[in-house]
Amino acid sequence: MAKKSKETLQGKTIAENRRARFDFAIEDTFEAGLMLVGTEVKALREGRANIAESYASVEGNEVFLINANIPVYAPASQFNHEPKRPRKLLLKRKEIHKLMGETQRKGRTIVPLKLYFNKKGFVKLLLGVGTGKRSVDKRETEKKRDWQKQKSRLLRERG
């Protein structure tokens, strides 16, 4: 039986924060829905979004996605949304309390990893909870990645 890739399990990827896994040691992940307006969904269907500089913050009993850029949807003209407005994340109360505890007590950060459409067509955000890496850890990660590339190259050449 063939394994399914993450793309087929999670659906169509809209935006991915590749830098997050390099800058942070991700320990736990959560899937959250987003509260969006119609023009935001239409802009996302066109595949235009950027979550590279965004982060999630717990405010009261709610979690918000801050600084995510969903550009304006041109055909909507005057009924458009603000591109970098804070968007509420839809999580279960238990998950919110867990996120609050981890960020306050242990000094961890909530980082958006991936924005995608699930199989039902809903926009979902994969959140990662992790600690920031030091430059030494980043160099180590880079060395591992380079070694894996070199190893696969050698294996390919030998046959």
C-alpha cells in the first residue's frame, strides 16, 4: 500500500512558512480554523497569501493571527478587506488553554507553519509551538541538511 503525502491528507497548500522550522524548534502542532470575510477567501482561492512574518498571540480567551498578509481581491473594489488585519483563530477551549500555558510558563512561541484548504474546502492554519533556536543550533541544522543532500547525491550516482 502506498503512503499518502501530506499534500493529499491536508489538501491544497496556500502558503507555507519554511523559515519557521529553521528558526524554531517545533515541539507541538495544532490545526486551527480562521474567521475570514468573503473577499479574503476569494483571494486565498487565487493562491495569494503570505504568513512568513506572521505570528499568533493569545489575548484573553482568544487566539489571533497577527501580521498575516492576504492581499486585496481586485474584483471586489469597495467591499474589500484590510490585507494585514488581525484574524481570529478558531480553536477548542482546551487547546487555547494549553497554548496559553505553554506561552506564559515555558516561554514558547506560537508560529504559523502552513495555510491550506482541507478536504471540505475550509481554510485551516497549522500552528507550531516551539522555542527559538540559537545560531549554533541553526548551523547544526544546516550541516545536517547539507549532509542529507550529499548522501542522496552519492547514493544516486552509485546506483
